[in-house]
Amino acid sequence: MDVSPVLLTEDDVFAAIAEAEASIRASHRRRLELLAQVLRCGYDLDSYRALVRANPAEVKQWIAQVELFLPSTTPTGQPLPPLYRAAGAALAEGTLSEGHLRELTRAVTTLKLPDWSEEILVEAAGSVEPKVVRQLADRIRDRVEQDSVDELDEPAAEPADVLYVRDLPGGRVEFWGEVSAETGARFTAMLEPLATPRPEGPKDRAHRFGEAFADIVSLASRSGDLPSEAGERPHISVTVDLETLRRGVGHAVLDGDRYLSAAQARRIACDAKVLPVVMGSDSEVMDLGRTKRTVSVAQRKALHARDRGCAFPGVRHEALSTNVEVKDLHRCYVAP
């Protein structure tokens, strides 16, 4: 007769937990032993799966465990030990759960760890949870891969970083690729803080990472260390007529003939340099404006060094003001 847990002492509670856990492990071992008999005799696997109420993936996993960790026999009836004896012995003793066996199966089939790792993983499985066994297996895999690469040949052995970019309808861009462990660690270190869940932000991880990636691109575009192209820092160009920008109705054209909505163009214009361009009837450029109305710092310094102030009559010894308009700059080149 079962006793209610509330009536058990501390020792009794832990004894009951150990008994229940042992029963679960014993039942899985028995399940594998019966499956081994089904396979040995060629019985119907579909009937077996229906009786144990398992999906095909689970049965496939159990078959792998039978082949790896249970004893077998030759066609003549000669007994054979398990392929992995340490794991087989632990399974027979009832010290391995189904979760532990799943991780050991992954270690020897998917990760293809060396034989010496079996005893390490089996010993760990006796005292830690399956997820810790998985982490230990991954660490062994990483160590083995690292040791297999000769330091002199490391650059050649390391796969190159690759990135594929593809344009999608509506101006969106799809990209995918693979980078080195070092680059991946740096990227993740930048991504994680920016992807922290916020009350007003997206809830799912993929959308949070998407917003974080957009933030990284925005931060990088403002870096002073980016190389220039044709004398300019990296930038994008958006072409939109004044009326569309003002009314917010219509579309704009991005680099590469990609179309943007007027609302998107207005959002970009809020943090951009607006360059006015006057177009003729045949789409020729009649007048090209400037992103700044006043002289630049470089222009002011050059003229001050040449003229010791402004060269306009009457103001020779006055410093050229930073708010002098570019259209009046020609006066500074006219000698009095």
C-alpha cells in the first residue's frame, strides 16, 4: 500500500525518489531488451511502435541504443559483448536513464568521439543530468578538433568566412553564411545585449535578434574607422521628389533601384543629409545642391591660412566666420 508523501520522513522521501528513478531506468532497459528480440526475430516494428506508443524518431533512437549498448549474438548463437562496454555495463546495472543513453548515442554517432571518451561520459552520467553529459561531450569534441589542427597549418585548415546576400521583392535583403568561432563570439557578444527583451519590444527571439542586428549596422555605419569609397564614408542614397517627401504619399528609390515607401523615406530623412537636385524635363541634372549651407571646417581653415582672415575689402583681418554661406565664398578669393 502506497503511503502519502506528506507522511514520509526526509530519508523516506529520498528513498522513494531513488526507487522510482530506478524503476524508470529498469523499464527503459527492459524496453530495449524486448526491442532487441523484435529485431532479432524480424517481428513487425509498426506493431511494436503502436504498443509502446512511440513515434518513428523515438523507435529509431532506441534501435541505435540496442545496437550500441546491448549484448548481441552471432548467426550461430555465439554471444557478443556490447560495442560500448562501459555504457552497456552501466545500462545493465540500471545507472543510466533514457536521457543519458540519448546523449551517449549522440556522442558516439553524431559527434564521433574517440573511444577513450566513453568511460568519461559514462562516469559523469552516474552523477549529473543528461544536459551536463551533452555539454561535456561537446567540450571533448572541441578539444579533439583543436588538437587535430597543426598550429602551422591552422589558417589553411580553418574554413573561410562566407556571406551570401540576395535581394528580395520590396527592397528587403536576405543573407546567410558562416564565420569563424572568434568572429561568431564577437558577433554574439554584440548581439546579446541589444536583443534583451523589452516591455515594448518583440517577444520572440528571432525578431529581437533582427532588431539587434539592425542596431549593430546602424552603430557600425557611424564609425570613423570605416573605409571610404570615392572619397565618402559608406552611405545609402534615397531619391524622392519634394512633394512625396512632404505629403508622405508615393514612393522613393533606394540604391540599386529598390523602391521604398514615402513613409520609409521620411524616416530616413529624419537622420540624414538632404541633397537637393533639380532635374530637367529629360531627367538631366540641372542643379546639384549641397548637404550643408555654410562653409566646411576644412574650407575655413584653408582660407584663413592663406588670407589671415577674410580677403573681402574692409574685413581682411577678421576671421572667416563658420556661418558664411557657400554661395558667398567666392568673395574670399577676390583680392581687395
